[in-house]
Amino acid sequence: MTQVLTVKNKLTLVALFVAVAALLVMVFGLYGNMTAQAQAEEETNPKRTMSVSGQAKVTASPDFATINLGVITEDKDAMAAQKENAASMDKVIASVKASGVKAEDMKTVNYSIQPKYDYNDRTGENRIIGYMVSNSVNVTVRDLTKTGSIIDAAAQSGVNTTSNIKFGLSNYEEFYNEALGKAVLAAKKKADTIAGALGVKLIAPISVNEGGGYSPLSNYAVYDMKAASNVQTPIQAGSLEITANVSIVYEY
């Protein structure tokens, strides 16, 4: 009797599995038909879209500047050139700190020791006649009104080379988001204008791409050693333009 029930149970399970499998086949077949039908309808009646772009700019005053200040020394002996350079750079760093720049706003960006050669045209021989040591620090100035005086103090302390001065924004994201919002509104206004002219109604954006940024202003400081004691080096920060661009695809 037990064996008979077991066989019956097995037959019941087999029948159940067959029924479930048939149901799954039917469901997947129905889904496949619906997908194929949707694809066919999309190919027959593709979505109507329009692509528009928007751009906006905002202007802001920079609130910090970065300057590369360098000391170059030369001597026949590499060690002597190195010691002279180190002494000069110590004075430069001290003068910059005395002008109100914090230690964390100064970092070394270049240090090199290079031989100087004398080329003999007759023999074609290069002979080392000395060494040049170069040391540069990047200084971040938080108070822009002190930019010129910091350059002067550094030059009087031993700086004999300066790289470009760059102005930037510490709260750049705030201004960029403002420009981005205006760019989106500009793109939407274009889309509304086009839709109105065509007599259609916008449904929703299908895709949105954004981009933009700003390039820090770069100026070059020209230092006049003769005028150092009478005139402060003039530095004008100017203003920065932050640009945002968007491309939007609308369905209608």
C-alpha cells in the first residue's frame, strides 16, 4: 500500500512540474510577444524628440591667488651653490610668513641641481664649469590686497624668479551651480519656443548632459628691483567667468 502511494505521489509531482513548466513557457512566450510587439510599434512609430542646448555664465571676484617664487644660485662648486640657495630660500620663507602667509599655504614645487657646461667649438667637448641650483615654492595668498607686497618682500629677501600668478575661487561650486541652473532654464526656454512654433507639447527630458568650468586667471608679475623701495608691485585680480553648458533631449 505504501509503495502504491509513493508512486502516486511521484506521478502527482511530475504532473505538477509539467504544469508549472507549461505555465512558464506560456508566460515567457507572452512576454516575448509583447516585447516584439513593442519593438515593432517603436520602429513603426518612433519617439519624436528634439535636442536643445543651453549655456550660461556668471562672474565672480577671486578670493585667493597662487604665486610661484623661486631662487636660482650659481657657483663653481655644487655644495656652495646649494648652501647659498638654502640660505636665500630660508630668508624668503621667513619674509613671506611675516607678511601673513601661513606655513600650510606654502609648498615646494621644484628643486633641482644642474651642471653648467662650456662647449668648445674646436674640440667639440662639453666641460662642466659650474652648477645651478633652483628652488621654487608655491604660495597661496588668501588676502589679495597683500599680493603685491608679498611679491616685493620675497624679492627683497632673495627671490630672483617668479612664475605666473593665478587667481581662483574657494567656493567655485556655488557659482558653477548657479550658472548650471541658468543654463538648464536657457535650454528649456529654447525647447518651449520650438514646441510652441511646431504646435506640439513637450513630454519629458529623455537625457541631460552637462559640462563647463572656469580657467583661473593668470598674470605675470614684473618686478623692478630699482623701484622696490618706493613702489609696491601692482597686481590686479580682475574677475572670473564661470561657464555651464547643458544638452537636453526632450520627447514630444
